[in-house]
Amino acid sequence: MTAGMFAAAALLAMPALAALGQGAKAPDFTAKASLAGKDFSFSLKDALKKGPVVVYFYPAAYTGGCDIEAHTFATQKAGFDAAGATIIGVSADSIQRLDSFSSDPNYCAGKFPVASDADGKIAASYGLQLHPAEAGMTDVRGVAIDHGFIPRTTFVIGRDGRIIATLSSEADHLHPEDHVKKSLAIVQHLQTGHAP
């Protein structure tokens, strides 16, 4: 079974989500993150001062759907920039794994940061449950995955700190690319006032 299949099976086994919905106050967080392989401290509060923020939780770096999602966010980054939006990916990966993933030209490509939520506390504050790691799981490189998975869920947060939209692969049956397409349409709508 491939890493992507393992990740999908793990997510299907998870209980129903109780993710925060539209209108809820987005929990503030500060986390160790990596951009183009360099560590820094990401602050949601600071990012919101610049415009809307797309916080996307994903199961694990270097697994099928997560790789597609990161690559798609990277290729669409200019659109988010034009809409004044910040992108931040969040997973339970270690910062060391994220240093590699954030700079990998096939995935994040140094275009946007990814943050480590190793204990799942940030995810929990958004109503997402960290699913424990399973023995023997490996990523697409054959490297062991020794951390839990956060279900693929994207939150679009307005400058006022309120959640504008919650996009869930589990609840809404969205493919990884859909998270990018839909969140981009939402932030463009915020900028232009036209319906997404």
C-alpha cells in the first residue's frame, strides 16, 4: 500500500469532524514554521494585519494528496498575493521535515510557509482531531512517518479574525486541488466584491 493510500485509509477511519464553521472566531496561534527551508515564527495575528489568511491543515508532507495540494498552492501563489491573502500550511510534521518540504521545487517550492503542529494543539483549537501514527507508514521517499495525521481542512479567515469558510475533504468530499481553487475564489471575492 502506498503512502497516499495509507493516509487516505487513516483519514477514513477518523470520526466525524467538528471543525469550526463560518462566523466562528479563528483561534489565534503562533507556530514554528519554515519558508524555503528557513525556520521562523509564524503569527496568525500578525498575518491578519496584512489581509485574509488561508490556514490549510493537511495530513503529512511527502504523501500523495498533500504533495498535490502544496504544489497547487505554490503554482497559484500569485493569485493569492494579488488578493492580499497569506497562505499557511499546518501539519504534525516535524520542522525538520517541513524545512525540506517547504523548499522542495516539486511541492511548496519556497512560495509559502508550512508550520509544525506536532502535538496537534492548533488543530484541536480548530476542532480537528490528530489521528495517531500507524506503525510502518512511509512517505513517497520511503522515509518513516512517525507523526499523527490532521484531516485535510482549509479555513479562510477574514481580517477581522472570523472564519469566512471551512473546506473539508472529509465532510465536503473535496480533492486537494479543490481546497486551493475554492479558497482562491473566496479571497478574490473579498477583494473585488464579486461572487466567487
